[in-house]
Amino acid sequence: MKWSALSPVRRRFAAVTGAVIVAAAGVVVGLAVTGGGDSDSAVSQDVLGPIVLVPGYGGSTTGLDSLAASLRTSGRTVEVFDLPDGGTGDLRVQARALGVKVRAVLAATGDQSVDLVGYSAGGVVARVWLRDDGGVPSTRRLVMLGSPQHGTQLAALGGLVPGACPTACQQLAAGSDLLDGLNAGDETPPGLTYVSVYTTHDDVVVPPQSAELTGALNVAVQSVCAASTVDHTQLPTDPDVQRIVADELQAGPPRRLGPSDCSRVSS
């Protein structure tokens, strides 16, 4: 039908519809060019900065001091974070303190991003910082060691004894408000890469598969070294685990290790 044959009302409708279609096309083209902005904010996986180790529940750094010494042999700067409140207080408070630590480390080194290694509850603390406190742009990789990402039955049992399960313990029980919120939607927000290393012999994180995250590279120690009997407390000091962690902190994307790699990581 010719334009001149349309009534004035239909002409206005056609003009408005055409304008909407053109505007929508411009938005689609703009999104295709910018990629929604996600790619611009992603940290390069090829540029290595300092490593910050985050202790688990109770805040002991003994095991992580051993892991830190091992990782320093590669020449990288490695810092062990001291948890506030003896490592038993609110994990959200710990996450904010971790942000202060990361900013101080980056200011001292002049680097743009860190690698985080979170042992046990430390992996949960790191995720809270990334998700809720703006830590993603400052982080290249998060490696978690035996972290109860979906809770542990031990925390639930501790809650049955009055006074035996402080705030952090309560937050590590399956179904806690903190974990439910943390795992709602995308468990691994984009902008960095995630690796979760755990042992099938874990006697603290029960079940051990609680450590697995959708979107992460999930590595059972026994999938690399089948004969390993490492338990939860031994994870930071076990030589095989230390080499797996070092391997997963190299430049480039995380590495999918398997049985053929056991002799290499154990050498």
C-alpha cells in the first residue's frame, strides 16, 4: 500500500513503529560491539600478581605458612591474611577485612590484580568479598582448598550444642542465609577464574562434594593422585596439594589435571 493512501492516524502509527524498530536495532548493534561490558572488565589470565592466602575457620595460619613458603619458590609475592575476630566471627566482616588487605597489597606492589587462595572457610570468605564487596575487578583467580561452599554437616551438628557454634560456624551450615544467598544464581560471577580443590577423604567438609561450584574447575585430589589419603587439615601442607595449587596459579587458564599428571606434581 502506498504511503499517500494511508490515513493520517495510520501514517503516525507507521512512523512511530519505524522509529522504535530503528532504535532497537541500534541497541542490539551496540551490545554486539561492546559485549555487554563483561569482556572489558575481565582480568587478564596471563598477567601474574601477588598471591593472598585466606585462612579457614579459627584463623590459624600454620598450614598456610607452609603453603606460602612453597609458592614463594616461584618468585611471586605471597601474603597470608590474618582473620579478624579469631576467625570465628561474621564471615561478611571477614570479607570486608580481606578487601582492605588486598588493596594494601596491590598498593605496595603496584600490581592490578591478585590471586586468592582460600582454605576451608577462607574460600567462602573470598567468594563473599568477590560477590558482595566489589572484589572481582581486583582478582585474577580464586583457588579454594576444601571449602564448604554448600555447607558442612559438622556445622549443623555444632549448632545443636549451646555456645559451641559461633557466628562463622552457623554460617557454614547448609541452608544458612549466607550460603543460600551466596549460591543463588551464578555461583561463579564472571571476570575471573575459579578452581576448587578438595579431597574425597575430607572429615570436616561433609560431604566433600560440598566444595564443588558450578562454573569452577573442580579438582578432587584423588582425580590426580588416586592413592592420596590427604584429609582436611593436611590440605595446605600436603606436597601433592601444594604442587596442584601452584599448577593452578600459573599464567593462562586453569589446567585440567588428571592421573597422568600425578607423577609430575609429585616430583
